[in-house]
Amino acid sequence: CSRECPVAAAKLHYQTNGTYVYSYSGKSKIEMQGVEGGITETEWNNQVSLTWLTPCDLAITIKVSNPQGPADRFVEKYPLVVAVSDGRLQHVCAHPDDDGWAINIKKGI
């Protein structure tokens, strides 16, 4: 994913092929004013893995703790690869079959 990887000048170094695992939780509530029943709420508590593929490429994967349907399995299906240079995001490389909403969730991480 990375177009260049100036490792020699980098201040931050991560172990290539190392995976860092985190808990990712949150809550969302959307209210549509003037719409009867126009409130939707969701909570999540998932596992996020960050795997360094190269010194400049990081793969983000999500493991849904309590899958509720096909959308939960879809968000797990493809990793999002992120090009990073010295801790700064350069750009992202999404799988061509990944859905926009799933990509945005991973970008939010």
C-alpha cells in the first residue's frame, strides 16, 4: 500500500509481522427530528487487530464479539491496509469488494 517507506529516518518503529490487539467499544445514537420512531441506537464491543505487514504498512482487522447478522460478518471479512510513515497516515488501500460503510468503520479506528 505504501508508495515509499523511509524507514531509516523514522522515529517510530514497529515489529514487522507483529500484531497489536485492542478492545474497541462505543455507542451511537441517531435521532431524526420530525420522524415517528426515527431513533436508532447501537453499541459495540469488538476486538481490533493491527498487524504490521511492512515497516510502513499496517492491516486493520475487526473481530465482532457478538455477531448479530450478515453485516457483522462482512465487516470482519476484509482488512484495511494503511500506509503509515513515522506515525502519520499517508493513505488507505481497501479491498475492492469491501463495502464503503465497512471501510469507514475501519478508517475510524
